[in-house]
Amino acid sequence: MEIRVLRYFLTVAREETISRAADILHITQPTLSRQLSQMEEDMGVRLFERGPRKISLTAEGRLLRRRAEEILELVGKTEDEIRHQDQTLSGVISIGCGDLGAVQRLPDLIRPFTEHYPSVTFDLYTASADHIRNRLDRGVTDIGLLLEPVNMEKYDYVRLSRHEEWVVILPPDSPLAQKEAVTPQDLKDVPLILPRRTAVRSELARWFGPDYEHLHILCTSNLTSSSSVLVHSGLACSIAVLGSIAFWDRTQICVRPLSPALTGSSVFAWKRKQPFSPAAERFIQFVKDTVDAHQETPAAPHK
């Protein structure tokens, strides 16, 4: 399957008409139609539902669209890395991170690095640890900032000394807002929003103990920004790490620590034996040299 034809396919999927897609691609409509028909014939499936006014994707077409977007993202990243393999360090370093307090370490790493290598830029991608790991495995993200527990069997990493504190996010008028800290028993009959990650929910289950089986779990969420909107509406309370709401307006939501306290650690991780661009290799080495439990001031990158 040619990259060029994948681009044709994605353009038609986005525009939903052959005519508009052909204009954007600067090719004739018959040529584009033949390319798409040949793609369907080669794959042995129908990718499009051709209606009188627009084209829509079949189930197989939707799957191909998702994979094609991933393939072209990786192709673009690879082309960029190859173009920038010269004596002047440049290129794009992709960092995946969750809603964590540890994100506040990124300026301390990016600032001195870009002072030494001003032609390097960064691409930040925010998602859950499981999603970031998937991107690390596919090579579209270079380094991930992940909240543990995480299966690190395939990765090299450095652990941050800063710990993430778990808290409960409440509507300001919640009766629990009057308490200095919130216990498992306090939350037993309260509608809750829990993190989507299974490994994290297992940690919370241990904290709740026997009460976990009787919780009113309204929903799960992968990012605190979405769940906090539901909290603000009074729909539920949410359990999240404190660092994920560092800049939220505390007049709109209320935050209370858990009792007993529950903390977690986070790591910078990258895929073991993964080929990296020179810029990403240099940054990973800088992270390894800088981030450890006894060193809080970043060192200068080695040239």
C-alpha cells in the first residue's frame, strides 16, 4: 500500500466527496476514483459507502482511517528525523504526559536544553499512561511522563523524586468540604468519578479496603479536566492527583486530601532499543543526567 494512496484515502474520508478531495489533491476525479477502487480491490473489502451527495466510511474504512493516520504520523516523524541528521542539532522531540504535578518539571528540562539547542522544538501530547505507552510502543512518541503503577518491562526510565498526592475533588457546597481530610467511609455513599486506568483503580481499591465493593461509581475518566466539569456541576466527586488541578480556580471546586494519605510516583520512560533521532537521544541523555532523587537543579546539556 503506497503512502501516496493513503493520503488520497484520508483526504476523501475527510472531505466526504470525490470532487472536493480531487481539487485539494490537484488530481482529476477519474484518477482519484480509480485509485480508491484499486485500493478496495487490493484489500478485498469495501471502504466507502457511496451516497448521492457524499461518501461515508464503512466499518473497514473507519479502521483503515485510524491506522492510516497513525502510519502517516510516523512517516512524517521519520522524514523529519532523517532531514535533521546533520551537525546542527535540530528536529522535534515528542513528549507524552498525563495530568500530573510532575509536568511542572518539564520547563526545568526544556528551558536549558533549548538554550543549548535552539533549533530543537517539542511536541507535547497529553493522555493517560496507557495511551502514552501505546504511542511509545509505536514510535510516535519519544519519551513519556507516566504515573505509576506502570509495567516498565519494555522501557528504560528514571523515577522522579516528587510524589503525586491523591485527593478528592468536591463541589464547594459539598458537606465533605467542611472536613480537613476525607476517609474511605466518607465516600462510601457519594457518587464518584474514578480514574479510567485499571492499575490505578487497583491502587484505590486497596486504599478503600472493603468499602470499595459498595462504592457508587458514577463513571470513570482518563483526564481530570473532564471529570472536574462534572464535579463543578454537582454531579459527583472525583478522585485525582493534586498536580492535575494545580491551576484550577479553587472557588469553583474544593479539594481535600485523603486520609490515610495516598501518594504515587511518576517516571520519565522511553522504549528500550528504540531508534531515536539525534535530538531525542540527546534529550533522553539530558533527562538521565538531570533527573534523580538527589539532583533538583538541572545540569547543562552535554554537547
